[in-house]
Amino acid sequence: MPIVKKAILPAAGLGTRLLPATKAQPKEMLPVGRKPTVQYVVEELQAGGVTQLLIVSGQQKRALEDHFDVGPDGGSAEGRESGADWLAGLEIFYTRQSVPEGLARAIGLGEGFAGEESFIVALGDSIILSADGEPVLARMLRAHEERQAAATIAVETVPREAVQHYGVVKPAARQENDDVFEIEDLVEKPKPQEAPSTLSVAARYVFTPVIFEAIRNIGPGAGGEYQLTDAIRLLLAAGLTVVGVRLGASERRYDIGNFASYFRACFDFSLADPELGEDFAAYARERLERPR
């Protein structure tokens, strides 16, 4: 299995679609089940072999640093209960994107951190749950090495009417149904009738350092922000390989970016709780049977 030890976790977005819940706390810190959203992401990276993590935060994001700060009680019973000791073996670094200018600019701040190594990007507001089999991150790392890719992207199928909220990929000809495929093009937030497919980017990437030069060469795109899809399109224009890896049938992405998806995540993780899940399921059934 290829080894990639570094990851960048962008978490500088303002979370305006989740106001007022995000007025005084980062959306990445919103609890899902027993943990804040971002903790699931960091645990996924650790399980994938990451030992150095750069978190790109922004204004009013101090809670992120506080959560990952292992204080004097980090090894105590209280520390274990709060999950602090799971950070053992992981170095966490921080930088700030004080003015949100788009995902590409946030990742560009990690150039010195990444150096000459391939690295992972995992968005801090998206949980990917791999119930069975090999996790998507492991499959991405293998595909990245085997295909000698400049970029490898996790993708998932979404309803066509939802493509306008995502970056959407165009698979290469005759690879539309493959689990691992070469990407011919990407479009940021296309209109449903203009989308090249219904495969949306699913918040996980693996890059070689060539992405940083591409980021420096793009201008503002959709929404006036520096879009990562535009930088990846420059890689394609240069003839470099960009690979897509589909989420499996037993994998699900929870995008904590709006209240509808956040409520679904809270519901599913509550049902799956090992201690309280059965009681919650009974309550949910009883509550749904009541007249409204």
C-alpha cells in the first residue's frame, strides 16, 4: 500500500448556510452523534496512515484548535473520555485563511507544508462512512500510485437536480461505469441540463505538488472564488492524469453544509450509537406514529 503521510484539512469557510448555528462556532465543530464533524475526518485520515496534518482555519475558528489541543489531562480518564488521546502519533499544524477566497487558495497555503510529497486533502465538513470493505481513501492512494496520477478524486453519484451544488466530473470515454476511471473534464456547479455526468466530487483528494503551480495560475471562477476544479482542469490541459474513484455501495458521504444534510447525519449517527441507538430508534418510531 502506498504511504502518504501528509494531509491538508481546509476549514476556513464561513458556514453561512448553517446560520445561526454557526454564528459563534465553526460548522466543522457541529456535533454529529458523540463527536464534532471534524473529528470523524481526522480519525479517517489517521486510519489511512496520515501522521502530519495541516488545518487551514479562519476567523472565529479557534474552537478547532481548542478541540485538538491535548492539555495536562490528555492521558487521564477525562482525556480519554473526551477523545483527546486518539491524537497520539499525529502532528497537527495550523495556518489561517483570514479572507475566504475559495478552496484552491486554502490548499495553496499548504505548499510549504507538503514540500515535494504527494498529500491528501480532506474537507473538514464532510464525513465519509465506510461500513464494509476497503475505505475509499485506501483505494484512492493505490489508484494514485498505480496510475501515476497528478490528482485522484473521490466521486459519488448525486441526483441530476443536485449537481448545481457540486463540482462534477466527466469520465473518459468507455470508462463511465468503472469504479476507477480517468477524468476528462470537471465543471464547477453546472446547471443540471449542462452537467457532463451525475458524478460529483466527494470531498477527498490526493495530489502531487504540481497542483500548487496550477493554483497559482488560476483566477477567480464560479462565485468569484478561486476554484479547485479550475486548477485541476489546468492539470488536464497539461496532459497529466487525473483519476476518479467512486464511493462504494456501502460508503456514504455526509456533507455537513446545509441543514437538510446535517439533520440526516444526526439521525443516522444517533441510530447507529452502540449504547443509545436502539432506544433512539424506538423513540423515532413512536414519534413518527403520533398525529402531527
